[in-house]
Amino acid sequence: MNEMTHKEFVEQINNYKGTTFVSCSTETDPRMLKTNNPYLGAMKTQTLNGCIGFDYENSVNSQRNREEIAEVFDAKPRKWGTLMEGRKFVEHKGNYYLQLKVEGTKDIKYVLNGEEVIDETCTVAGKTVVKNNLSELKTFLPKRYDSRQDVDREVIIRDVKLSSIKTVRFGGNEFKLVK
């Protein structure tokens, strides 16, 4: 697998016109609730598949058309960051984010101290004890926001910080991203 710097990645992606499909393996801080949380420090890894260079408002209105919803959706301005020309990247406080319309996710894992957190039990002194508890970890994740899209199949957008992307696949090639 070839390596590519963040700067080279931005340049390569900006050369693509229109919508482009990508797949990213990421490692992120899931920003969990802190009070009484034994899972603080856990990291989330996953593979995100989707497209970049799309128009959010058009994407939601296309979904509304598929669901036969006549009312037109008007997107509100971004709450943070500046969407760059080409609608592929967001700049915020000197950091760059890939704006991705998520079509699918896979291989979602939470890792704490080098070990994957899963629902697992073991027997200690004849008693069943929870060793790792993914279900409990999920109670410390922030609540999801309410969507304004009013559709059955929500258009999911993620702004993925470039430093969180470990590998990326686009244009038939896969690259390991390095600073």
C-alpha cells in the first residue's frame, strides 16, 4: 500500500470533478460522557463508505423525491467550519475534514488499552462476571440529534478529520495517510 500525505490527498481529491466514491478506515475519539465512565480513553475504529463532492441539500431533496415527499428541504448554514470549493473538504481552525455522505459502515470496534471492548463474560469463583461490556460502553456515547430531513432513510453526513483517516481508497487505489 502506498503512502500519501494529507496535503497530497487534498490535492488528489480536489482534482476529481463532481461526486467521487471513497472508503476510509478511521480511528476517532467517540467523545463519550465523562462522569463515572470506566471506558474513557476508548477509541472507535470503523470503515466508512460513501461519496464526496455532493450537494447536501440536493441529496436530501432527492431522498424526499424517492419517498414521494413534495415539500422542498432547505439546508441551514453550517454550524462550524467553512465548506471549501468543490464541497469535498471543510476547514475549521486550521484543520481539514473530509465531508462524506455515508452510504455504509463496517468493522465498527471500540478499543480500550489495546483490547477490543465486546460483550463478554467469564466465570470467576463459580460466578459469571462481565469482563468487557460493549452494551455498557454504548450508554456513555452522546445522544443522537434529531434530524430536520423528515425522511425514512436519512442522508448521513460526517466531517472526518484528516488526522483520523488511517487508510483511504478512491480511484481504484488504496493509500495509507501520513502527516
